[in-house]
Amino acid sequence: MSYTGPDFDPPPSRRFRRGPLTVALAALVPGALLGWAVYAAVGGSGDDGGDASTSAGASASASSPAPSSADASPPDGPDESDGKKPSTSPDSASGSASASSSPSASAPAGTGPLKGKVVVIDPGHNPGNFRHTAEINRRVDIGTNSKECDTTGTSTNDGFSEAKFTLDVAHRMRALLEAQGATVKLTQDDDRPFGPCIDERARIGNKAKADAVVSIHADGSGTGNRGFHVILPGPVNSGAADTRAIVEPSRELGERIAGNFVRATGNGPSNYVGGGTGLVTRKDLGGLNLSTVPKVFIECGNMRDSKDAALLTSGAWRQKAARGISEGIASFLRG
């Protein structure tokens, strides 16, 4: 993966808005990173062996079997956030025989602190994308230029696909957020043969008038590159894209997710992008450029590094990741 070139914005200096938000955010991300440093110093692990199925509100669909050789997936070709080539190799996860143009909606919202709030979770990629290379290679307008509709995503060296990872985390997040009263929609739930395309993913969040949208991913960088990073929208005003109104609230959302992700997982920010902040700003992602509601991407770890892969393939760790992201969203929505 390369984060250099004209389409990449280096992470900006930490500029916070004045007033109460400054205090809240200043206490959030740096405090969480300090907690991670202490945690790492005493030899903490990202996986305490907990049973994800016992978490409050966890659904049966959130469980994922341990990866095996039968889970072979595309060896390379992650999402639009990293620019690697898509792969046409098959994955054991099968796509649905029938397409659905509607997002997967949650059950009716109950009571709780997030009642009345709408959250859209965007599980990066679709397990069936590899079967539809012509369709996912079709270019779509993202305002600043055009990009492929979607890609297959990456995988661990043992064949656990990013598409499976993102959907599993999305299911866990949905259960946690619904338990707090939120209405949750997924952009896809392996309920369509491929996609949706990146422009449609943005439209789903916009149409839902979501209070927050988070796109779930896992990276496919080089061995030794470890840690998570949250991708924030940069200011764009070109063609169909105008992110100016969502840049600041999206940054707040991203900072709250980053801080809570550290606390929930015990894992630190990326050691290869973001300058140790866990935050990266980009203007070349259609899913962000076309959004009219607060939205961020999170790369939960690097599937190509064996240590990160051991975490990403652990159901217990995925529950921690889902909890950290969900708590970040809840914190943002509560204000």
C-alpha cells in the first residue's frame, strides 16, 4: 500500500475546535493512547481469550468460525482505501443468489440512550465480489475523479478474507448499538451478489439521514506494519462531492472511535501512517467524498502482518474491536 502521491493528504496537525469540545477530545484520544502505552509496557495482549458470544446483545450471526484452508480468499486486492489491485481468486464465502438494492435494516429500535439515532455500518466489500469482476471494475464518479465500483478486499496469509472480517464486526456492532436503542442499517449483509459500489454505499448513509456512518475495513500492508487507523474526510468541493459540512463532525467521530478502540482492544495506532495519532485524512475515497453525513473509515489492523492477523482472526478480539468502535459512535452521538 502506498500513502504517498497527489491524492494523499498527510495527517494534519492536531487542530481542535475551541470550547467544551476541545476539552472532551483532548482528554479522549491522548488519554487513550497513554493508556495503550502503559498497557503495552506491562505486556498486555490484544486478546484476553474472552468469549464473544457472551457479550450483551451479541447475536448468533456475529460468531465466525476459525479460518481454515477452506476459507481461501483473494490473496490481494483490498478496498478503495489502500489502492492495491483487486484479485479474481475465489473465496469460500458465497454470494447470495439474489441481489438486494436496499440496505439491511435493523430491528425496530428499543429504548436506551441512543433511541432516535440512526447509525449506518458499511462492511467493506462483499464476499461475492470476486465472482463479478466486470461489475466491480466498472468506474463510478466520486466527485474528484472516477474509481472502480468496488474491489475484492484483502485477506490474511491463511486465507481469512477482509469481507468476512468486516461483516462479522458489523454484526457485533449492530447488536451492541441496538441494545442501546439505536436504529442500525448495514449497507450490505451478504444479501446481494456483489457490491454495493462505493457511490451507492455513500448514498445509503445519506438517504438514511444517518447521525453517523462507519465503514469497516482491514488493511493489506507489508509485514511489520501494525495497528489501526481511522480515515477522515478532507475538504472536497468538486463535481458531486462536497464534504465541507461534514469535515469537522467526522473528525470528532473519528477521534472518539480512535480513543475508544485503544481502550477496548489494548492495541495501538498504526506504526506506518498517521504519525502515531491513528488518524489519516484523505480526499480520494468515494465513500467519504460523496457522503453528506458524518462518516469515517477504520482500518482495524493489517491482515498481512502475522501478529495483527492473529488478532483479526480471533472472535474474542473482534468483539473488543466492535465494542471499541461502537462506544466511540455512542460517545459521539451523546455529544
